Amino acid sequence: MSGIEEMSNEISESHDEKHSGKDGDEEPEADYGNDQLHGGYVFYRDRKEWADLEPVPQDDGPNPIVKIAYSEKFTDVYDYFRALLKKDEKSDRAFALTADAIDLNAANYTVWHYRRVLLQALEKDLRQEMRYITAIIEDQPKNYQVWHHRRMVVEWLNDSSEELEFIADILSQDAKNYHAWQHRQWVIQVLELQKTHSSPYLTAFLVDMYEDMLESTDCQQEEILSKAMELCEVLAGEIDTIRREYWRYVARSLHNKYGTNYRTADLPASTEPQSCATD
């Protein structure tokens, strides 16, 4: 079971608990998110709780150059999504439909924007939304729209305490994930994290990444080496002082291995390699 499916089941169970214990004479509320989870998918056009809404087909103009062959399910979901937008409906059923739309196309900016509008209008649980976003990023780690959505929710929560650890986990799978690095930069710069939030593990990870880059490319070696050396000094002098000598040893090793064109004068004083004896 994927992370997204687990999140869907969690949301389903939460909904059942929320609406249990009502009077038997009272008509139960429609469960908008579970039709496709228990049994086969039920088209929105066939759901009685959606009978009041007229679907809005996609308008490609009178003479489209290329007509995309959308699946029947995709057409069904997005026709009702456009109907919700047209009506500017803010409801639980609209919120549930955005999850179906995202499942079909997680790169659709309009769906994510509408979901954010609904999150605020319906005062949804943002912690639960973070779990939902995490599952999607783990499944699609290079999707810009979901990273942007995560940034917005973190801002609303005003809590970035779990972000650096989460980003480190994503980067451990692919150190070249631009979106993860961009999000990390935002976490540090925009939220102005205190220096006490600096992670020895993450900084050491950066040193390892730069070393891998030095081994795999001949381009910009001086610049890459300079960044690695600076991080070693930060680790030695500020955030991992208990292993000060180790990080200075790493800096010397990097310099000796890759610093043929790197001027000794450019090295931080504390990481300058020891002078060799001369005859």
C-alpha cells in the first residue's frame, strides 16, 4: 500500500469516527471521499449527492490542434472540479474532490490553489494536511506544485521544526533534487531559523555531497572545494565542535586530493594543511 493510499484510509477512518453515534432517524452525511476506496470507482455523475451540480466540460475551442484523449475517470473528475470552481463552492465534498483531482494530475496548479482556499475556508486540520503532502512528495519528490503547497501550509502553521529532517530524508534518495534544496533554502532564509537549529548531520551531508561532486566532475572544482572547506570549518568551529579535529582532518584530506589548483591562501586558517618539510 502506498503512502497516499494509507493517508486516504486514515482520512476515511477519521471521517467515520467523526460521524459515528448520531441518532438513527438522522440521515447520515454523504462520505464524499470513500466511493473509490471501498469497491470500484463510482463516477461523480452517478453519485446522488452530486446530482445538484452540472458538470462543466473542458473547452478546447472550436478547432483544437491536438485533442488529448483523457480517460473517462479523468474527464469525470475534472468536469465536476470545473463546476465547483464556477460555483465557487466551499464544502467538504469539494475538498474531497480535490484529492481525486490531485491523484490524477498532481501538477495542476489550479487544483492545489483551490485546495488551499478550502483548507482555510473550512478550517481543516493542517497537521493532517501535512501528512497528506508528505505522502505525495514521497511518491512524487520532484513535483513543484506539491512543494509549493507544503511551503504555504508550513507558513500557516508557523512551524518548520520537522522540515529539515524531512528534506534530509528526501535528499538521501536523490541528492540532486532541486525542489528539495529550494525548500531547504526557504526554510532557513525566509523563516530565519536560529543558528541553534543548524544540524551537524545535514551539514555533514552537504560535505559528502560536495565530495561526490568533486569525484564526478571536473567543472567548477575550485568553487565546489571552497564550499566544502567552508562547511568543514563551520562544523569544526560552530556546530560539531566535539569532532573539531575530525572535520579539520576532512578539510585537509579534501585539499590534498582535489586542491591542486586551489590556492593555500584561500583556505580557512584552521583548515590549512600542515607544511611539508623541505630539504
